[in-house]
Amino acid sequence: MSVRRTLKQALAALTSPGWSYAHTDPEQLHMVLAEQTAAANREAADHADEAAAWNTAGLHVQPGVLEVRRDVLADVHYLEGLLIGARRRGLDPELIERLAAAVDTGHELTVLLADAARATITAPATGH
């Protein structure tokens, strides 16, 4: 497990009640999911304002896109590990299917982010 993942899990355990253990009560899990969404939504305006402040040229956007892609890649690889473990242990087929879909979507997102990073570089003007 990467140091980044370990630190992320430790921080999440401190800041998100119930993150570090499994929930068997659907209502309790629903509450954790709702709190994750609410916390992200509370921070959304600040994140958007911060990102927009740098959005003055393609090259200014590029570092943020690359950072997000790096984080998504790390998370997708972690999800792949969860998927591999679920398959090896013969866990519920629906869980495996949903993990596989999340992994596929994550990989698609990394491709889109790579395309966005490439789009930050302006092609040189051709002279006639």
C-alpha cells in the first residue's frame, strides 16, 4: 500500500466517523455516504473558486489536471486491488460487477484527463 493511500486512510479515519470500519446497517451506510457527499458539497465552492482563479490560460490549467489525474490513477489502482481480492475470494457477483464498473470508469476518466492535459498545450501557429 502506498504511503499516500495510508495517509489518506488515516486522515479519513480521523475526519469521517465510521470510515475505517464496515457498516452492516443500510441506514448507517446511507448516512456515511450522505455525509461524504455533504462534505464534498461544502468544499465545492472553495475548490471551484480556487481552480477558476488559475484558469487564465491552458498552461495554467495543466498542473491541476495532472494532479487530479495522478490522484485518480492511484485510486483506480487501489480499486483494482479491491476488485482482484473480491474476485479471488468469490465475493458477491453484484459487488464484483460494480467494482469492475468503477474501475472501468476510473480508467476512462484518466484517459479523459490525459486528453485535457494534452489540450492545454497550444499548437504552434503555422505561417504562410
